[in-house]
Amino acid sequence: MQVNQGPGVVTPQPLNARTLAYWGERLPVPAYDRDLVTPGVVHFGVGGFHRAHQAMYHDRLMNEGIALDWGICGVGVMAADERMKQALNAQDGLYTLVLKHSDGTYEPRVIGSIVEYLFAPDDPEAVIEKMAAESTRIVSLTITEGGYNIHDATGEFDESSPDVIHDLEPGAVPRTTFGLITEALRRRWRRGLVPFTVMSCDNLQDNGRLAKRVFTAFARLADPELGDWVGREVRFPNSMVDRITPVTTDADRAEVSEVFGIEDRWPVVCEPYTQWVLEDAFTAGRPPYEQAGVQLVEQVEPYELMKLRLLNGSHQAMCYFAYLQGYRLVHEAAQDPLFQAFLLGYMDKEVTPTLPPVPGVDLDGYKHTLIERFSNPHIRDTIARLCAQSSDRIPKWLLPVVRHQLANNGEIRRSAGVVASWARYAEGVDEQGDPIEVVDRLADSLTRLARCQREDPGAFIANRDLFGDLADDMRFGNAYRSALASLHQRGARATLESLA
């Protein structure tokens, strides 16, 4: 169902199980009896992306009359997750998903695959027992790139985190994702149950293997024998996930109410494009994902490298330059011919040489499709969202490109320029003199280093926790300093013109 406007003037009504039949006359709603749905998946990190992606795929299966034993129980761990608990509980887990096409048409649907939500700080025991129950066969994750507690320089699990230290204390009530999941695995181990699969859906290269490394490390710290069992018996499939999903705004809520007459506390808006490539490696079964359009493959790596380095990396390549010169919405920058030329040059000359062949994918077509996706004016994704948590993103999406190109004598000047644009952005003031809110777990230290760089141009990249030995590489250092000097002296647009 695609619409340009609402189905007529209606009095807005709240979305919940009682009003579902009413909405069924006006837009697609779950065609299945939700009373028959039982949770088979426990998901940590129920945000916009999970609800636009994995939960949507489960809903798609259920609308075909299958996989009703693969409902989703959401879990919140962070204090901020209490808002999601309140929103979903008030709506019986229902929410509106609105696909916004570039031609202005909207494609709404009510999603019903989330049938339970638990807030761990309120009742960690309930969360642990939900996972320990034999009916739970998958525990999935969208806990962000920083949620895996990986040391940026060493790539290993950081056991010095205060929350990790707390959860490793004998008898401690777990408060981290690691502690909760590991305790549930311990109980299954002791009860002689098959372990659930841990399925990462985060934007990380080798996300399954990374998840295995960190959860096994935590389990070994808690109990070496348990850690050996986790490493041996639990499966952690790799995956690649893709759908641009901006943060829901009050304007989105108002629009869903005005256009469709639905009072939804937390709808989700996203682009029409979606992709999920998944390694077929599960311990205790899985839904028939292939029937919902998921690509089940033996090797995810070519697809994930393509997506992380071309899509996510290009987001970083664009966002700091864009913010500095005054853009605030992604589509505005992406429609600028200068940004298009820069991004295509970055993708063609610096990223593509680092990618292995991707089965069934036309890379040139994929790159131009990315520009079209970024340019969709109805998504209204923000530049600030792309700039957030850069210390988790740049080392994982962009610096591997730099290192590959340096090792193979390839081009790096655009990549070095992107790092310089991040350093300039981290100073906390844009080119109009307005303050920038640097949203990053390392914001204080990043800003402190960035504000030293007019006198010491190498101060920012001297941070070895983030950059390792890149500051010692003369070719990278020279390209970085040249771009940084240009940003200070000539501004973002002139610098971009020199790099495009």
C-alpha cells in the first residue's frame, strides 16, 4: 500500500491491540493472530533500526502464516531504554513502520512481531530466565559499535570496564549485556540444554566472530570451564544488515497522526531499501529467513566489507565536511554535486581497491544507488546522527581502508582528508562560529586534542588508542596535515574541491 496522503479525515486514535481491527481497514496490519505468537528470539537493543529491519522480517514471515513461534522479546539494558519499554508496553508491542519513497509516496504498515519487552534494570532475573528457557533459540543484538567493549588499539575485550568488573564479582546481579547473556548460558549449560545462537546485527566487520571473541572472553573471566563451553558450543553467525533509519522525531509522530490518524508513541520511518545477508550457522534452529528475502550464505565477509566501507564509510566521508559548512540534513549534502563527486571519487579510488569480489553485486551500480539513497529528501536523516560516536566508527569503517591503501601504495588523500575533517569538527565550533555538540564517548579527550592542533597539527592523530601507528606513517601524516591546514585556512568547501 503506497499513499501520498491519509485515507481521509479521521480522529486520531492510539495504536494498541484493541484498536488493531480499526486500523486494518485503513492500512496493512498483522494478518496473524498475535495471541498465537510465542517468543523464540530475545533481542537486546530495540531501537529504530531493529524495528525497521529484523522485526520487520519476522513480521513478514508471520504474515505468511509461518514462524509464529519466532516472536521477539525485546530487552533494554540502558537507563534510556525505559522510554522504549513504556512506549511498546502501552501499545502492546505494536508500532507503525513508514517507508518513505523518494517520489514522496509513503508505505505504512503496523508491525506486530514484538510480543514482549523486558527492562533489565527492573528485573534482571526475568531477563536471564527468559533466555535460559528452552523456547529461546536466538539472542540477537543491536547494541551499537561501542557496545562490544573492544579496545580500539588492541582489538581485544576490555576487561577494565567498571561495569564488566562489577559483573564479574562473585554473586553480582548482572547489569551488562555480557553479564546477562553469560548467566543465561551458564544456566542452560548446567541444565543440559542446547545453547541459543548469539546473532549480532551491528555494523561491524566479522560481527559474529567479534561477538564470539568478546562473549567467550567474558565467560572465561567468569568461569574458565564455562568459557570453554561457550567457545565450543555456541554459534555466532556473521551478518550484514542495511537500511537507513533516522532517529524518530516529534515531527514524525505528528505526521503519522495527521496522515494516518494513528497516535503512535514511537513510530519508525526509514527508506524502502533493505538488505540482510546472514551466515547460515545456528545452534538451535532459525526462522525460514530465506522466505522473507534474507540472503543465507556461507561467507558474509564480501557483502559486509562492501556495505561497511562503501555505505557507512561514505557517511563518515560526507558528514564532517557537510556539518562544518552548514548542512544539517543528509539529503541536502548528498544532492550537492561537489559532495557527489567527492564521494564517488572516494568510493572508486580508495575503497573499491580494498574489496574482494562480491557475488551477484554490480559494485558500480551499488555505489550510484548509495548516492540516490543518501539523496532521498523524505528520509530527513540528520548530519548530526552521522557525526555521533565517531570514535567507534572511524577506526572500524575508514581506517582499515587507509591501512590497506598504504600497504599497497594506493591513494589515501581523500581518506586522510576525512580524518582531518573529523579532527576539525571535534574542535567543537563550525565555520559560522556556532558551537558543535560533539556526541561521543570520548568527547572530552577528543575535543581537548583537537583544540591543540592549530599549534600542533599532529595532536589529534597522535592518539594511539584510536589511530595506532598511523601517525608514524609519513605519507598519511603529510596528507592529513595538508588537509587540516586547508580546513583551517580555506574552509571545508574549498578543501573538498581540492580533494574531489
